Amino acid sequence: MSAAPDRLRIASAQINAAMGDILGNRRLIEQARARAAEARADLVIYPELAIVGYPPEDLVLRPSVQEACEAAIRELAAQTADSGPAMLVGTPWRENGKLYNSVVLLDGGQVVGVRHKHELPNYGVFDEKRVFTPGPLPGPLPFRGVRLGVMICEDMWQPDVAECLAETGAEILLVTNGSPFEVNKWDQRLPLGVARVVETGLPLLYVNRIGGQDELVFDGGGFAINADHSLAARQPDFIEDIAFTEWYRGNDGWICEKGKIAEPLDRLASIYQAMVVGLRDYVNRNKFPGVVLGLSGGIDSALSAAVAVDALGPQRVRCVMLPSKYTSQRSLDDAAACANALGVPYETIPIEPAYQAFDGMLSEAFKGTKPDITEENLQSRIRGVILMALSNKFGHMVLTTGNKSEMSVGYATLYGDMCGGYSVLKDVYKMTVYELSHWRNVNRPLESLGPAGIVIPPSIIERAPSAELRENQTDQDSLPPYEQLDAILEMLVEKEMPVREIVAAGQPEDVVRRVQHLLYIAEYKRRQAPPGVKITPRGFGRDRRYPITNAFRDLPK
């Protein structure tokens, strides 16, 4: 038996695995190992379910998917017959007729160890108990004379697994993750990692994936914490990265030498980056040539266009002004200025001929009635038809532009402005839209394909928001001021506060009850909305699933 080593070099592969692309993911894993071999690493660790993508949902129940994952793992294992680094790879794993969320240790040309995820999350966006069997509390994995305590994502969020690993002789805690982004997530992950270190007295190395998967975005940000609770290394946010950490055996256990510590992105930078990454991966992996959107001269469409250009480049973003007779000259000028600043293809297609045709077709049916929201929605739906026609003809995906404030209270038109394939603002409140627009005008996001400088004209940011579906219309004709609306919605949606507590916090009861009512009755619209980037802890769809038919209202005080 060889003597236990005094030093280890561990590579953390922060990769962007694509859902179901098992061959492509295997190549990413191989490429990371090749780089680790050049750097003379002993071990490469990869994110959770790196071979198939995360979260695989019911896809992973297909026997053919399971077989393909196992074949890829066998091929990867065979490559470790050389003198290069071992690999710790996340994969679905079948054992005794059960399916597990697992990691496998590949070394010496074979699978030398397997550990299964014990804590299966079943809340928020997670639904792992639907597809996986929970594994038993694990013991350490022997690796070249070192006992590795392997945890898989949620295993770190609870104390039991780390405690069991420490009690059974683990020397270093390794955590493989598919941990999705939400605002201030780093402020949750780091304290949890520190808590496991404090409880066990062991150092911890955490690796996370990056990239977008439908509504979810993964932000990376892997890190190492020593037993003295100090941060020894941190990987950057939202960028593919391989970090090499140097470990040596001290008198009281293993120590990670201090390495590069990337600063976490601040709130607005991280939100914007999540939108860019989410859209880029959604469009590219679904093989769209680009996106098309209605550029109205308003702030929502301007910010959506800016995100699209940063994600895809200006030539893959087609912007269309769809004016009605109510569209102001200021909107026309602002939309053109925004398109020019972004450098995107831009055109104008008036909707008035189509509106007049519909008005004539419906004149007999509507005889004796006054114009109302019906005529407003008709304009919105005509725009949706035009954008979908352009999408069908040229293949570009329609990008919707509605924000979370509007979607919360139903201030959106089914088959109109809700028409499309993806939304970058779906989980972004209106006041945050303003903040992000100011931020983008003085910052250029990571790996941006768009221009630097002012891309959203200040006149767009400064004007009162309006759907411009009737004369002199503004959003505040129908809704409370956005500052007030967003504050109430955050308490209703993110915090699930009862009306009485929101009123006690200073909001007028009649306004709160009206907003709650609008929130509940708009659920049917949200069920038909396109997917969009998850930003907050309670995004509509995967996070917050309310019944459409719902008579509940908070009782009066």
C-alpha cells in the first residue's frame, strides 16, 4: 500500500453542461481533464449530473437516457487508465433496480467508487423525489490514500450528511452542485458552507455549474473554505472556469493554500448577467437563428432588446416597431434611437390597416356597444400575430417583454404582448427594470456581444410608462404607482404575508386587497406565459404554483 500523500492538486471544473447532450457533455468533461492533466492535477471534480445536465426532470426516467449516461461514464473511466488525474463526475446511476442522483469516482481505468445523493430537494424549483431514490447516509470515498467526504448539492444544505462523513473518517469535504441562481444566493451558500466546516472541523471545496436551462440559470461561483473558516479560493460568476486548488496535509488536517478569490457580482450585475446567460443558452440550444421583438419605445422592450443584443449580438436581434394611431411621435423617435444605439436591424410595420379590417369585421357584432378594453386588446393581439408571422417566416423566436409587476396583476394580453417563446423580464419587477436600465447604460456585462455606452436612451427611462392603446393612456391609470405596487407584490409573492401584516407595514388596505385579488385572478394568464429567467426566490411557474380556480381571500381584520 502506498503512503498517504502530503499534497493534492484538485481542479474544480465549472462547466456549462447542456441538457440531454450526453456526448457534448462528455467532451466538456474530457477537455477539462486534459487541462487538469497539463497542470498536473490529481483530481478533477465536476458539477452535479454533469453527464446529462441539471435538472433532468422526467427525461432521466427514460431507460435509453440511463444507458447512454452509463456508456459515457464507462468511456470516461477507461481514459483514467493513464497516469493523469482521476475524475469525480455527477451522473444518474442505476443500482438494484433503483435510480440515484450520484457521483462516480473514476481512476485507474475504472469506476472505483459511487456515492448517492441523500437529501433530495422537493421544494421551490426542485422535484427530485419524483425521479430519484434517496441514497443512504454516505461514508468517505478512498482516493489514493485520502478519505474524501462527497456531498451532492442539497446534502450540504442540511447537517446530517456532513456529520456522518466526519464521524466515519472523511478528511476533505467535496460538494458537487447544480445550484441555480437567485438574487443574493452567494449570501446563502457561503454561510452554509461555513456551517458545515464549523460542525465537522473539515475543509470544504464546492463546485457549481454555470449556464441556462429553461427558466433556471446557474451562476458558478465555486469556492474553498479551510477548517479555520477562512475563504481560500472562489471561482468567478457566470463564466466557464477551471480552478486549481493546492492542498497540503498539516498537523491538524488538510489545508487549502490561498488562491484566486473572484469577487461576487453585485445585485444588479448578477441579475443582468443571469438574463443574458439564460437567453443565450435558451436560444442557442434550441437552435433559433435569433430573436424578434416589438420595440415600442417603452422601457421594458428597450431593456429586453439590450439583453438580447448582449446575449446574441446585434445581427441576431430583429426589432420591429408596430405603431397604432395612438402611438406617439416620441415613442417612434425613442424606439428608433434605441435600435440605432444597439445596432440592430429595425423596421416599422403599422397595425392600423389590420385594426380597421377587424373593426369592420366586428362592427355588426359590436353594434350598440362602446369601445373598451376589447379594442385595446385587439391592437395587442394584432401585434402578436405580426411578430409570430415574422417568426414563422424567418425562424427567429419571439421574445416577450412583459415584467413581473405586470404579469402579477394581469396587466398583459393573452395572445398579444404575452405571445412568444421566452421572456427575460418575467421575474423582474418594474422598479428593477429601471435600475437595470440605468446600470446597463454605464456597464457592459461579462462576455457581452453588445456595444458599450448608452444603449437605452434616457428619454425612454424618464417617461411615464404606457401601453398606448388609447388616447393619453398611462399604466398608472389602471395600477397603483409601481413603487407601491412592487412593494405590495413582494410581500404577497416572495414573503407570502397576509393582508393584515402588509397593512400594518403601512400599505392602504383597499389597495392591498385589490392587488391580491388581481394577483389571484391572473393565474390563468401566467399558466399560458412563456418561460423566463428565474431571478427572485419565488418566480412564477416552477417556484410558485397556485390553483387557477381559487376563491380564497384573506379575511378582514
